[in-house]
Amino acid sequence: MSQSPSLARPRKLKHVGIVGAGMAGLYAAYRLKLSSYPGIVVSLYELDGRVGGRVKTYHFTSEKDQYFEAGAMRIPSTQMHQPTFDLINFSKTPITPTSILYLIISPPPTITSTRAGSSSCVLTKSHSVPTWNLLDGHNQSLISPETMCSQTNQFALSFSELIMQNLDFDTKQWFTLEEGMDRLPQALAGVVGMNNITFGARVQKIEQNGDGVTICADTPRGRVEKTFDKVILAIPPSALRMIPERPRWDYRKEQAIRAMFYEALYKIGLRFKTRFWEHVEPPSLGGQSMTDLPIRWIVYPSNGIGSEGPGVLLLYSWNTDASVWSSIPFSERLKNSLCHLSKVFPSVDIYNQFIAAEDLAWSEHNPTGDAMFLPGQLSEYFDIARRKEGDVYFAGEHLSRHHTWITGAIDSARSTAEEVIRDFAFKRIPTGWIPRTGTEPSDHYDPEAHRMEVIKSGLENIKNNREEFEKSVLLNSL
Ligand SMILES: Cc1cc2nc3c(=O)[nH]c(=O)nc-3n(C[C@H](O)[C@H](O)[C@H](O)COP(=O)(O)OP(=O)(O)OC[C@H]3O[C@@H](n4cnc5c(N)ncnc54)[C@H](O)[C@@H]3O)c2cc1C
């Protein structure tokens, strides 16, 4: 005989603590909290005073289009990024098509040829070597694509990272969120419940004990301490490493936490009296320009094209090109940016146009940048870095195979949340365990298998159409 609801034995609540309210922490919370098992309670601890982590929109004023993306800014329209689009659809955040059309601008980069000497060896050698080793004897020809692709020393990274990025940046159709990418984490936080997030909380201690895992965090209202059944650490390795009191795990895990490579990223947003870039010859209506000047990329806003009044330009650099900005104070960064922009737009009085600026050198903040592994790191650290330790679990962009994108953070959080549910020994992970929107990715979506599939087909393309590939790598690869 079935029990009436009022007589049913109450299920013992399971408490999960999540450190970090970036996309990974929020998505893990969303998956756990909205499971059809009402027995999971989540609490998030976030260092910052806002959600989103590396999804961060800076608004100069509250007027329309007066912002720039200091973090994530666009999403390529491919299957690999479907989880991000699914989440956007679910949160009903409006999107705008954006463009990353590449325009090489004057003064011209020091490139005379857009073709490398040879890339025929790429299919036959190990992937776990710096990419420039794959192009023996063609170092000079590699400097050119590096310059064009605006990441100095990019070819020191792992070959498979570069293939992945090339596949992403080869995408023709891109989208961004109207009025700022940070609307996505904010929408997610609304679903998770703002009252479940403790802001300004720097987690200082993690301790596994008989009852579960205890977290201690310093908050504006003093130290808080709570014990959870399970804890998910959704923070970058640099942040994890700097938690003063935490367990020391397997030496290979500790090595992974120390070594997983992050590239520096620098962005400065500049507000001008007019959208002058839309009125020069040739006009830039969205898209971006590249130069070998220190400013490297000029990103033209896709929002508000053709509108009157002030507009915001973004300058963006990566890797070694980003690191140089950290070495000078903000006043010098601004001087440098305006000076170089004047060279690019000689017909515009940049200084007269200028209103305000704001910047973010990610290397000065706890994530330090985005994960871009060095040769061999993916095979060496991927499994061990993700592996749970007792009741402590790990999530984040760096633990996915799709680094540097929101989709990676989502993929990783999704599999970690499912692992937590499995380990609570609930009888099943129901297929309908989140509100069905018709847009959620299939529960069987396997990002790892997908990445390998994409790389395989990318390599197949190279083989079949080397000419085309060389052209696209040289023009579009990051
Ligand atoms: C400049 C830039 C451009 C990018 N461009 C794009 C793009 O165009 N498209 C795209 O899809 N992706 C882009 N990305 C990547 C994307 O933003 C990230 O992959 C994703 O947001 C990472 O999410 P995460 O949750 O793994 O990490 P994070 O966003 O870093 O979240 C970690 C959170 O943990 C918190 N935290 C850290 N330490 C502690 C502690 N001790 N206690 C409590 N909390 C702590 C942090 O404050 C942060 O909120 C970009 C990133 C950057 C930096």
C-alpha cells in the first residue's frame, strides 16, 4: 500500500557547498538544486561581490550600449557551444549576432606573406609537442601567423589547443548577449537563489572530516564555518592553490594544480564621444582589427551599430602580448592605448573624442587568465585534476576539454554535479531531472567524446584540404 504524502518518511536533506559562483559553480548549483530530487540543498561561497567570475560586463553609464565585456564576450554558433546557447534559451536572455570579421589595419603588421612554408608534418607527429616543433625549419614563417593571429608565443602551446581554437574561430556565425554577457550568470543566480550565495566570502580552509567537509570563509561579517556532505571547488587552480589551509592530495594532483597553464589576457574599454570607427574609410561595423602594435586587437561593438552619440571600443591582447600591460600603471596603459589608436586612425582626433576608460589585466586577478595548456598537459593532468578527493569535487573551465570558453565551464560543472548525485546513491539520475525546456542538451552529451570527434574531423579536413586549412589557420587561428 502506498503512503499518503503526509505520512511519507521525510528524506534526509543533503547539503552541498560550492566554492565559486562563476559559470561552473552556478551551473553545478543549478543542476543540483533543480534536480527532481528535492533533497539537495546548495550553498555557494563567492569571493567577489557579484556572480559570473570571468563573465564580467563593465557599464560606463546606464545608457544603452555604453559597456564593454571585460571577460567573455561572444559565442561561436557551433555544436560545441550548444550548452551555452541552451542555457541562454532557458534563461530567455536576448542575443545579438556579432561578428569577428578580421580586418588587418594600418600600420600593417610586419608580415609580407600569409602562407607558412609547410605544414604537411602536422598529421604525422605527436600532438604533445610545441606546435612550432611541428613545423621544423619554418620558425620565421611561424612568426608571421603569430603576429597576424595576435598571440605572440602562441605556438609554444599544445597543438591540440591550437586546433581547438582554430575550429572555434573558424566559425562564421557568432552571438553576444544584448546589454551584456553578465546577464547569463545573473539569470542563473536568480534560478539558484541569491539567498543561497554568500558574497565577499574568501574560502580560507577546507577540511575533510568524519561528518563531511568543513569550509571556513572570511566574509565582511567575520569568519563563517559550515560542514557539508559534499563540496564542489569551482575555482581556478591558481585560486585553489592559494587557499592556505586545505588537504594535500596525491602529488600528481598537486603537480596539476601547480602546473596547469593559464595564458594572460588584457582588455581595456575606451568610451568615445562618437562611434568614429563607423564613419572612417573603410568603416568598421562590428568585427575586429589586428595590428602588431601593442594594442593588438581592436574589437568594434556589434551592439548599437549606426547609433548616434557615444560608443565603446575594446582593445584586447593575449598571452605574452597581454603580460606587458601588467607591468605599467593604468595611466600609462591609457596613454599607450590612445597613442596607438591615433596611429591606426590618423584622420580622427582620438584625444578629443576620448571620454573614459576602464581595464582589466586578468593576470592580476585570481584566475590569472584562461586555461591554455602546454604540450602534454592535457593527457598528463586532465584525469587527475578532475578526480574527486573523498567528498571534495572539482569543476571549472580548466577541467573540461574545451578550454577558454563558457561551454567548457558548463560541461565540467555538469559532469561534476552528476557525479555528486550518483555518489549520494540516489537510485537514478532521472532524464527529466531539470525542467525540460526542449533546449537543454541531452543528458548523454559527452563533451570529451565530442572534442575528440571534432579534432578528428578537423584533422581529416587538414588531410583532405591542406591548402584551405593553411589559409584558415593563418588567417583565423588564435
Ligand atoms: C578576457 C576573457 C575573454 C573571454 N572570452 C570568452 C568568450 O568570448 N566566450 C566564451 O564562451 N568564453 C570566454 N572566456 C572564458 C569564460 O569566461 C570562462 O571559461 C568561464 O567564465 C570560466 O568559468 P569558471 O566558473 O570555470 O571560472 P571563473 O569564472 O573564474 O569562476 C571562479 C569563481 O570563483 C571565485 N573564487 C576564486 N577563489 C575563491 C575563494 N578562495 N573563495 C571563494 N570564491 C573564490 C571567483 O571570484 C570566481 O567568481 C573569456 C575569459 C576571459 C578572462
